[in-house]
Amino acid sequence: MKKLVMNSKMIINIFFLLSIFSCENKNSNAFEQLIEEFGKEYPLIKKNQWKLNDSFGYIFEDDALVKVSRNANDTITTLELMKVVIGKGRKAKTSLEILKYYNAFNVEGWIHSLHFNKNEDTLYYFRMPKDDFSEVDFFFGEYEFHYEQGDLNGLQKKYFLAHRDSLRKVKGSNLPPIPEIDN
């Protein structure tokens, strides 16, 4: 099946607007069906291994935006999944995407968090003390993290997007602020 290519942020915004005007529907039957659909396209997603994160996303009619997690040994794996159905009846096209996934694991009192995009490229990797989430120590990807979290102003975002490939490779923590460009 040919995958639909859409702007993920636009789709997420549409989902959230829909959720404001509709009731939340997270029944376990709809969740089981969603996991089954994703399992057909992505073999790593198997039934009975994933739990729905109730604090994120929703399932509404045919569309869904959810975060699911599973525990394996000392690692918690989390996936952000999106399903969009465009059209109705036989002409309907379905897009199933893993937007992002990440692993969290404990090493000697530190929680390590490794984040990937849907192409399995590492976005950022950091650690924080198990008992103090305010102290974050980046191994790499601090700029990508701040971009994703919306911490950059408009001119910094412009600079980041123009130099993203090289900025993603910068290692270390407490890096200088990203410069601003206005042309």
C-alpha cells in the first residue's frame, strides 16, 4: 500500500482540534484494534505487549494519535503512533505512522533517555538523576531537544533548520544558545 505523505504537525493540530470538539474515546476494544493494525505494518508491535498512555492522545472514529509503552527487562520503550483515514468507503486511504520512539533505562542511579525519529535516526540522548529531573546531562542532540520542545524563538528556529544536519552532531551539554538569523 502506498503511504500518504503529510505534514505531521498539521495532522497533529487537526487531531487536537477534533479532540476539543469531540468526546474522548479510549475504550480497550478500539485500542486493541489499533495495535493489531499497526502490528500488520510494523512487526515489532505485537498485541499484549503495549499499554496505552492515558495522558496523551486519543482514538476518535477511524483516526488515532496515541502513545504506547512496554517494559522489557530494565528498559521502557515508548512509541507515538498516528493513524489517519482520508476519504470514505472504497476510496479511503489509511496512513499508519510511528512518529517517534524512545527508550528509557536506569544505569547506576541515572535515567538514560534515547530518542529516535521514525527513520531510526537518533535525535538526542541524555541522562538525569533518578531523583532529580531538573538536572539534565546531554550526550548529544541538545539543540534538537530544544527545537522539539519549542524552546527556540523564531530566528533561532530558522538558524536551526538551516544547519540541522551539523547541529544534530554537536556533543555535550549546556551548549551556547543557537544564533539567530533574519535573512
